[in-house]
Amino acid sequence: MNEEQRSVLLKSSPNFPPPKGVRLSYGTAGFREDATILKSTVYRIGILAALRSIKTQSVIGLMITASHNRVSDNGVKIADPNGGMLSQFWEPFADSIANASDPHQLVLLIDDFVRKEEISFNGNRAAEVLLGRDTRPSGESLLDAAKEGISSIIGAVSHDMGIVTTPQLHWMVRARNMGLKSTEHDYFQQLLQSYRCLLDLIPDGNKTNKTDRLNDKVLVDGANGVGGDKLEIFSEICDGLLVEVRNSSKGEGILNELVGADFVQKEKVLPVGFGPNDAGKRCASFDGDADRLVYFLVQPGSSRIELVDGDKILSLFALFIKDQLSVIKDEGKAHNSYQARLGIVQTAYANGASTSFLKNLGLDVALTPTGVKFLHEKALEYDIGIYFEANGHGTILFSETVLTWLEDKNREYSSISKDSEEQKAVSRLLAVSKLINQAVGDALSGLLLVEAVLRHTGWSIQKWNELYTDLPSRQLKVKVVDRTSVVTANAETVAVQPAGIQDAIDAQTVKYRHGRCFIRPSGTEDVIRVYAEAATQEEADSLANSVAKIVDQFLGSGSCH
Ligand code: 16G
Ligand code: MG
């Protein structure tokens, strides 16, 4: 780093002093804190984004959001050149600069890192960062801090994409780096065309007339955030989609307060804006930055809901993709030995009933630790990798190889068997690869794919929900002195530290029918999480409680929730 660069950094950084007495951490998905203490962090992550852009010689994304957290929080995360999460190798650098106590220490850390990573400032290669933010009121001033950080790296420029969903920003970064059209308009057009393509290919027997469809709209809870707003814009240009958005950011409600995918999934109660009149209807919920999607059904005469979670969405998608692949496979056997490898990726939180269902379909199911970056990485190992967390984060990834194969097949069928079932299956899979966000899980595109698949199969949400019955489960969190003293292995299914704790957990678990239980340190809160599953709700509750007590005994005093 030359003198000029050093002095630019030394000049701007004193305007962004770090908060005192707080240890900041990039965590599972970026920094998240009370918005009032985040300016210095966002400024510093702006610097990181510019450096990452120089290093990768690509466009990088910087998103200001705290997802499903309360409105007074905010956060910042980075989208890498392929539209995925920031490389884990850069996370320690993010942590260290966020916590640098003064400008000199900050510049020292940057200098060191730049040298180690061999980031070259020569050649005037400009860094380019796309900026996005959700609807939080604190977003605007944090955006300014990000811009300051970016522009304190000489030659770096930022482009403000405005208020967007997290997946939109990831999509834009990926598209830019692939040399594709990358505006919000382009995003909507891609969704529109691929969604229409899937509707055009619905088997004749399942095509519904317009009157039937009018009675079959999907009701969407937008968490009082950006996702509902974008869905409203989209539904205006998409006449094939019948949707009623509730809880958009323009209403009176507060972001994520008693609404949104996280609330619905964790509490299993109706979000604000939904009531008894919605009983039996197909409802969906986004989280605050629209990268999570769950569906639900309103129970007659009750505030409880029947949750149709990420596992069920995954199962619906897996069935659909598997069916399409089987049509193509049969045709191709004689002269083409290629078989697309379809893989499913879940975490230990996936309901055991979903995993059994998927395995019974003959599918390959892999488990990874919690957090999109782990699932995404694993899904990339397949030709078509479908990943979902139960909480509604997920997408379907198509490899270059499978896309080329599908394009070839499409050409082949066009000349020998146009409009055959085989060609339709190929076209459907190509449409899915364009509809579903290839960068990261996306509630809006996920919703469109669910809607298209339900219309394709002619299924109601009730029928979909009956694919399998969830095993009763319970999640608890236990406050402990030091959550890092729990170390897990085998995709968080085994606690290897503290010594002896897993044996104690196992001794409880075996007492319960269909018992399954694991503990893990949260990546976003200072707690140990407990997950338990068993044949009845009482048993799941009892197992979770007894394991929470074990955690408390092993890890010192705390309280269970
Ligand atoms: C973050 C993760 C999510 C994970 C959750 C777990 C992303 C984009 N988000 O929200 O995947 O399920 O953290 O939280 O990776 P926990 O570690 O507090 O249980
Ligand atoms: Mg989110």
C-alpha cells in the first residue's frame, strides 16, 4: 500500500470511530447489531468490499440489512463475485478490521492483509461495489458510511442499487460478473419469462380456467419489509400470478414485528394481518430482506397455523425435478449415458420425516452445518443441488454441465420430437434454472416456483402438506457463560466438547420414541441452541428440556427459554 493510499485511509477513518466495549463478529451471515453502533463497521466493510473487488477483479456486493431482526438493528454483509456469500477465508479479516481500536491499527491491519493477499493497487484497476439496503430507516446513513469506506480505496467506485431484497443484490452481482443484464428490471423480466414458460408447459389436464384461479390466489405476508413491495411490483407485470400482498413496507406495521417468515416459523402462530377468514387458504411469509420463504395454512378457529416449511418446499421441488429428469433420462439412455446427479442438502434442523421422505424417493441427502454458505457449497457438488433449511432459506443450483446437457437435449428434441414430453421436461428444467435464483435463496423466486409447481401438479396446499407428517419438535436456547465451549462435529449432530456431554444427551435421547436431539452454539446470538424431535409433542418438549438442563450443568449457570 503506498503512502497516498495510507493517508487517504488515515484521513477518512477518524470520522468513523468504533463503538467502545463491543466485540463485533461477522457471524453466520454478516455483522448484525443495534444500528446506532454500526457506522464504523459498515465503513470498514466498505473498505473490505473494495479490496475484495480489486483482489478478484470482479464486481462485489455490499448489502445493508439485519434480515429478520428487529427494526432497530441493522447489519452488513458481502456478496462475492459469483453472487454467493463472502469467502470464509476473508471473514477473519472482516472481524479484525471491524474491531480495530483506532485509525492507525486499522491501517496496519489493512496493510498487512494487502501484503499477505498480494492485492496490487497498481494498474489503476478500479474496484466496483454494488450497494443495496432493506427498508430500515437506519439504512440511508449506513449507506453513506459504506460509500465513504469504498471511496477511501483509491480508484474504487460504488453504485447504489437502492432498496432491494438481499437476493436481488446477490443476483445483480452474479449477473454483472457474467456479463449479463443486471438491473432490477432485468431481474423481473427473467423471472417473468421463466415463470410464464412453466405455466405454458402445465399438462393439459391441470390447466385451470381464470375463474378457478381467481379463487386460488396466494396471500403473502411481506414482513412489513422490502419483499412484499417487490412482489407487488412483480405481480403488476405478471398477469399469470394471483397474489395478495399483506404487510408491505408501505403499511402501518413495524418491520418483522409479529410478522414475517422467522416469526411464523418459530412461533407457529398467525402473523398480523391474517385471521379466521383466511382459513384453508394458501398463505406464504417472507422475512425482512426476502431471502426466506415459508408457507402456512390458517387453522379454523385458532391462532395457530399449520406450517409448510423449508423442508416441505424442498420436498416439492425435489419431486418435481426428479420427475422431469426421469422423463429425459429414459429417452436419452440409448445414445447418451450422461445422468444428471440430483442431490439434496439439509441441516440437522430438517425434520426427520422430511429426510426419510426424501431418502425413500431414492435421493441422495447430505447434511451440512447451519448457515447458507455451508449448504450452498455442498449443493454445488451436484449437477442439480437442492438445498433448504427448515427456516426457509434455500434454492436449486444447476451446474454448467447439466445446463449444457439440457441445452443440447433441447436442440436435439427440437429437430426430432418437438413438443414431446421429453422436450417439455427439458424446457421446464431450463425454465427452473432461470426462475430460481442461482446466487442465493430468494423468497420471491421461490414463491413463483412453488406456485408454478402446484399448478403443474394440480395440488392444493393441503395436498402438498400431506406429502409427509412432521415429527413433533421443540427448539430451546440456553444462555451460557461461553458458547464457544461447545464444539460440534458431523454437521452439528454430535457435540465433541465439552467432554462427556454427548453421552449425557444420548442417554436421554434413547428414552424417547423417534427421539433425536442435538445442541449447537448459535452463530447469531450468545446462546446454545437445543433441538429435539420425538413421537409426540410432549416427548419432544420433555427431551428438549432435559437436554437444556444438561447444557446448563456442563456449561455453568444460565437460563433456558
Ligand atoms: C443466519 C443464516 C441462516 C441460519 C441462521 C442460524 C444466512 C444467510 N443466514 O440467519 O442460514 O439458519 O443464521 O442462526 O446464512 P443461529 O446460528 O443463531 O441458529
Ligand atoms: Mg433474511
